[in-house]
Amino acid sequence: MSDKKWRDNIRRVVPYVPGEQPKVEGQLIKLNTNENPYPPSPLARRAAEQMDMENYRLYPDPAATKLVKALAAEYGVSDKQVFVGVGSDDVIAMSFLTFFNSDKPVLFPDVSYSFYDVWADLFKIPYERPMLDGSFNIKPEDYMRANGGIVFPNPNAPTGVYLELDNVRKILDSNRDVIVIVDEAYIDFGGKSALKLVEKYENLLVVQTFSKSRSMAGMRIGFAIGNKDLIRAMKDVKYSINSYTMNRTSILAGAACVKDREYFEFTRNKIITTRENAKKELAELGFTFPDSKANFIFATNKDMDITDLFEYLRTKNIFVRHWNQPAIKDYIRISIGTDEEMNALMNEIKNYKEAVCS
């Protein structure tokens, strides 16, 4: 019988667990993975519908030229400053591989995306996780020490807390010799983008996604903007793994989506308005939360068992997000849905409160 020594050569990691995509019968209110509740731009839909199926037999453009040019025009940068990938997850993972190659630890917040430490473990990158303060704020002074690179979301996830650009500048000014990645998946819902700092800081990479404000999570489109030397290095790594990461439909629909500024502003502002209304309603129900600048609210209630509330909402086919990490186990993250979906959520929370807390 084999002693199975081949098992010693398997790389073992604790994998990232993606947000649940529930498969339930009946009406579903899905407020757990920060998707946009509104459909993509009509221009994107038209571009996808006009795709010639005959062309699917051909490989897509490895440089995703139409999408890259659309993004460069939208953000006022050179084509050589834009990198595109299969969602921002893919872009950031490629960034880890490309830029974090020091013996010194990479720094990222202790409460943040759980896939940062997964990638660091997978790629054997040393890392440390400075703690947030008591209000879930990133402390810039914690990033002013020897390190092999820095990455943080802004606004942060799952908290929704935004780090002002003056504080981002402080981190950049103290880390001129390493790459600093600002992960801006939610920036369109509040705050100012660090993109305006790219020209001044050649070691800054800003990453964004089409999955949130542009309603295209199913298309998997992410992008990075930075110094052309950073982008060239990322492309070298990408082409060494997979030259054809972007499919034809994503390239064309994504480019069309970028050009529809009017629709983008319309849906973005609807979500912001709904979020601010939801904050007021949650506060009236006894919830407290950091001031979210994202398309979700990270909320707790001292009078409720949050895990029990989470499970109760599931029985009503309302899905929010909950983690068992000690620092955040008493919180739920509520993605912002339509006004109708948020009203249904509030009604069920009221029902729970009357049944359990009275």
C-alpha cells in the first residue's frame, strides 16, 4: 500500500470563503455581497446583445484595448497606466505576486478583506496586520515602519469607514520605497479617490472594480491605475500566467459601460440616498454603526443577539453578511438594496425586535 508521500508536496492553504450565493425558492432579498441592486448600463446591455457569436471561436484581445482606452479616457490617464483583470480580486492578487517580494512584512488592517492574508499565505509573503482603532479607523502611524509593501481598502470593508486623502498622503510620504496599493472597490459611494495622487506618487497603485457602482459583478472586471512602470510589471506577470484573462463580452460591454456617465451617476446617487435613509431607520431601531461611505452598513445592536438576528432574517429569505471573527462577531453587514428591499428588511427587523426584545 502506498505511503502517499506525494501528499507532502501539496500546498495547503486556508481558502477565502466567498459571500454566499443562496439558492432558495420564492422571493429572495439578497443584501449579503454588496452587489448593485440596479441593472448595468443600457449601453453595456446593447453591446453584449450585439456580440457576433461567430467571433467566440477566436481568442480575445490579450491587451483588452477597447476597455483600456475607455478607462484611460474616463480617468484622464495614459493607456500605459491602466491594467485590467478578471475582477479586482484578480488584479490585487496579481499585484501581490508582482510587488510584494521582500523579506519584510506587508502591512494591511486586521479587520479588512479576508483574502489579503489568504493571498499572502498562498504566495508565501510575510505580513502583519495593524489593528484599527476603537472606531474602526486605520491609524496612519501604524504604517510608518519598515515593511515590504502596504495594501488597504478605502473605504474599508466590511466597516465602510473612509480614510481621508490627507491620511493616505501621510502613509505614502512615509513609504516611498515600497508599493502602496489602495483598494477602492467602494469609492464611488463616498469620499475622494486616490487616483488624483498617482501622478505625484510613482509607487502608488489604485485598484477599482465594475462589480459595485457599475452593476457588473457577473462580468468580473477590475482595473488598476498607476505609474506606467508598475503597470508594465503587472502585465509581464499576467502574460506569464494567462495571456487571455478578459473575454470578448467583458471587454466590449465594459467599455460601453464606462462611457455611460449619466447612468452611472443616476444609480450611484440612488444607492447613496437609500443608504442615508437606511442609517436613520437603523438608528431608530437601536443600531449603531460607523459612518459608511460604501454601499453597505456595518451595524450592531446592544439589545440584540446579532447571530440570532442573522439567522432569523435567513428564515425570511433575507440574506445579510455575518462573520465569526471575535472583533466583529457582534456586527452584520447590510448591503444597500432597492428602497423596497430595504423596507422589507426594516419590517422584519421590527418583527424580530417585537418578538425577541420586548
